[in-house]
Amino acid sequence: MSRNTPPLAKKKPHKLEKHEDVRIDSYFWMNDREDPEVIEYLKAENSYCDSQMAHTKDFQKELFEEMKARIKEDDTSVPYKYNGYWYITKFEKGKSYPIYTRKKNTLDNPEELLFDCNEMAKGYSYFKLAGISISPDNNLVAFGVDTIGRRKYTIHVKDLKTHQLWSDKIENTTGSSSWANDNKTLFYTKKDEVTLRAYQVYKHKLGQKSDALIFEEGDDSFGVTVYKSKSRKYIIIACYSTLTNEYHILNADEPDGKFELFQQRIRGLEYSIAHYDNYFYILTNKDKAINFKLMKCLETERYMDQWEEVIGHRKDVLIENIDIFKDYLVISERHNGLNKLRIKQWDNSKDYYLPFDNETYTAFTSTNVDFDTECLRYSYNSLTTPASVVEFNMNTKTKHVLKEQEVLGGKFDKDNYLSERIWAIAEDGTKIPMSLVYKKGIEKDGNNPLLQYAYGSYGSTVDPYFSTIRLSLLDRGFIYVISHVRGGEYLGRRWYEDGKLLKKQNTFKDFIACSKHLIEEGYTSSKHLYAMGGSAGGLLIGAVINDAPELYNGVIAAVPFVDVVTTMLDDSIPLTTGEYDEWGNPNDKLYYDYMKSYSPYDNIDSKAYPNMLVTAGLHDSQVQYWEPAKWVAKLRELKTDSNKLFLKTNMDAGHGGASGRFESLREDAEEFAFLLDLEGISS
């Protein structure tokens, strides 16, 4: 087959039947990464994509170098102090991976190397280090390593005095672990070999070959994790699903003791816990507090009827998180889509909000592991303002910028860009907010190229954030838009509830309404409008182009979740059973029919589609590679246009794409070159 000819996947009709409904999937055979025919097809698609984009290779290199030049290569994080040591993450010029170090007591002391991931990554096409956990006596560190990209980590233990690895090696874990206070007992979470669901908690004693199973989650719609409270008093097992939580606690001084139930799970009861003094503080939706409220209980009186209210529920304010300090409680809130940080002294002598004055910004508490401090660290950025880390003295109300993101390359001036927030009207009359950024001087004449992005699932909110990579589009005349569609929590928990399960179609309709509004207001036109989303946001893109393909000149669907019905019926696939509360369980005909009504793969029709770039990861554990592969194959079969359709599969990575800070830029450069080429921009 010529590299200039689109690959045509073989059709092998496979009958899928449920609720007396029959679907014929001609590309079901792609569901086998061990099949050489599958690998050859993916390689053929990669070759076709490369050949069709060959004329942009020099431009891709230019974009890559441009993006890379904005990054401070020899960069260092803001140090944070934990248990007597200052911890630092840094990058060195020309190197792709982080280096982790620490200094004892003061920053003037000699630097101690923890990990050089550049050395550790040698010989691997993919490398990820995660779950760094320091023992209470500061002498040992546990950490997880993934060299495939499938998020199956192997935990190792390193002696920080000798820099030698212990022989202990724990495979198929989440990568994270927590030390008991005896400095020799480690609690960690294992994954199911097939589904990759985190479902077991084990106790590991250093030097011992067999580990004790402490907890097993029997409900396959739940996952489990284990961590240590900020107060360092408790080891906590958290059981979680989309709608329900349950916790078990153990005194960290007694690793051989028995975990005690905090509050048994009740379907629909969501809560999280934080420990302070003799109390647990509970963020919960108890009593229909849809935007959550804060409660507390004594350590020994933990059941729900013993909880007392600290901060009540408010219809217009979502409580997202809390940070506990010795003298202060910090509450992260969201009102009308904007982040608010509320600071409250335990004795109630102070209660105030940090002031922010931008219309579109992102602010959140950052690394605050030190309990006995009056200083809060938070991060701030906006669509036009690079990220900064700020230290705020909660007592004196003074702030100090610890670090501002440097944008190198000599061309960036934030005063050259404008950001704004506008609102579209959805089909049902709901106002949908959008955050926009563009270079000054743009006219609303319909001729501007515009990239519209959204996610819209799991209550995950895409806040308006700064991106040095995005500048490569803005400086070439693009407008960039984040559509805050229902399914996220931008306007509170109800915003999420109205974009899931049997209301999922609202997510897609909101996006289309935003697109139409952008066109009507002259920001762009269908000739210059582009859409992008990844994972569940890729589902959004797939549904949107089935419903309104004429609105877009091109789309990018990154690792898209597009074969919804088949995936949600297969409980052997990672994450499926834990997703029922998000999408519904298609074993119930009501949900089956609704899913089928929007599933992108099931609704491809014989019609014209926009230009498309679709990406996949062979080892992806969240969206299996065969979903985008099958989707592209079926589109090739049925679409009536001659527009571009490319599938690019990373054969060495998973859901997050390439590892290393520069390799991922090559993927960004390829995606941007695809968009810019459609606009006739080549430099």
C-alpha cells in the first residue's frame, strides 16, 4: 500500500447484541494489541499521517524549537519544607526529566540527591516516576516507576544514607505508598491485573518477602487508595466511586493494628476527611448539600449523626477543598465560575477572602505540607498572565511572590494580549460561559482562526490558565476559547449534575451553542473554526461532529473515548465498572438506549466531516487504543468528503502521551501544524 493512500482496514463483521438490539461492528477485531495485523494497521496509519504531513515537517520543527525556546531549561521549583528538610525539583539544560533533591534544615546546606530521572530513564522509550514517599526518620524513600505508560507502577525503596536500593520490589501498584511511623512498614495499593482497578491495600514490612492483605474492595464500581493524614497521625484507606465515599483509619503509630471504619458508605453520600487536633473535618454533601458543606467530629465519634456543621451549604458557592494549618483553616471555593480562597482563624478572630481582580483567572492552594506555619502558598495565573507561586502571611495579610513563570524567547509581553469572558445561550435557555484569549488588534470580522476547547465530564473544571505553548497559535492570529460546558463544575455542582448520565447530551449541545455564538458575534466563521478535546473531551468532539459537522473546518480528538456503548458493556476494560455513575450502566436498557443515541462510533453517518487529526496511545489504560482506531476506520468507510483524516498512535506511550518535557512538545507541534496548515499558515 502506498504511503499516500489512506489505509483501508479490513472489515470483519462482529455481532453485538443487547436488549434485543443488534449492532454490527466490522472493526471489533482491532481489540487485540498482540495481533500483528492490528499493529501493522496502526503503523500504516502512522505512515500515512507522516506522508500527508511531510510538507509541514520543517514547520513542525520550527514550532517545536519555538515552544522549547520559551521554556526555562535550567529551572528550579520553589522549595518546600517537610519534616526538617527542604525539597526541590529542578531541570537542567538539555535534559528532559526532573531531578529531585533536598537540603537539611536550611537552604544554605549542601544539596542531597534523591533521584535523577534522566539517568533512571536511560534505555526506556517511556519513563515516569511517581509517589515519592519519605519515611518519618528521613532515611528511606519509597517511589513508583512506570516504563510502559500503562500506569502500572513498580514500587522500590531507596536508602538515602547509602543511596542503595533495597531488594524489595512491589509490582502492579498505583505507585503511591505511605509509611507507618515505625519507619519499616509501608502501606500501598495494588491493581487488578486485567481491569487495572485499584482494589487492594497491602502492608509491606521491609525485608520480608510476603505482604499482608489489609483491605480488599469487593464492589467493582469502587476504587481504593491509601495515604497519610497531614497531621501524620493516621493512615487512611479511601474507597471511592463517582457518587460515594468510605474511609477506614489506623493510628500510624500502630501499623499492626486494625483499621477502623470512619463512616460506612451510603450511596450518594460523598465526603472527604482531614485531621486536626482531636477532630476530623469533613467536606460532604450530607443532607442534600449539593455544593458541599464543612462539618467536624471528634476522633472517637465519627458516625454521621455525630457530625456538626462548621460552614453551611450555600446554593451559589461550591466548596472544593480545604487546607488545615495549626492556627488557620483555608477554604477553596468557587463562585460564579471564579476561584475564591477564604481564610478563617480557628478562634474566629479572622475570616476573610484573598482579593483577586481579574475577570478570568485561576487561583488554587499549592504545596502546603507544613502544618505549623502562618504562611499559605497558592498559585495564580490567567489566560494572559504567567503562573506565579505566592506566599501569603495569613496573620499580617502580606504576600510575597516566590516565583513567576519565565517566558523566554524575548517576544512575550502580556500587554499584547486580551482575555474576556462571554456567554452563549444553549438550546434550553441556559447561559454557557466561555473564556477567550487573543492578540490585541483582532477584528470581529469572521475571518479569525479560532480553536475552541472543552472537556465537560466528571465534574472536572478547565479553568482559564496560561500556556506558553498556546502563544504559537495566538501570535499567528488564532483566538483560543475554553467553553465551560455542563459536565464540569465551573458553575457549581449542579453544573456537573446537568451534564452526566441521562443529561449528557447537554455537554454536546452547550459546545455547539458556543460555536454558533462565536460565529454569530464575528469572532470566527465555520471556515476558520476548529475544535479540540481529549479523552472524555474527545467523546465531546466525536458527538459534536456527528451533530453539527458543518460548523468546523477541522478538529483534533486526542485519545478520544468514542466507542461508548461497547466499552461500557465490557467490564474487563480498565475503569469501566467505576464509570457507571458517570455514564450509566448500559446493562439497563434506559442507559443503553441513551448512550447509543450519542456514542460517536455508533452514530457515524454517510456525510461530510471536518478535517480531522485523531491521536491514540498503544498502552493507554484509560481509553484503549482501539477506540480511536476503530472510529477512524469507520469514518474512512462512510464519510463522503475528501477532507483530511489522520490517525497518529504513539506506540510507546499511554493516556498522557510521550514522557519527558520536550518529547510532548513534538506532539503539540504536530497538532498545531495540522491546524495552521489548514489555515494556509506555514511559518
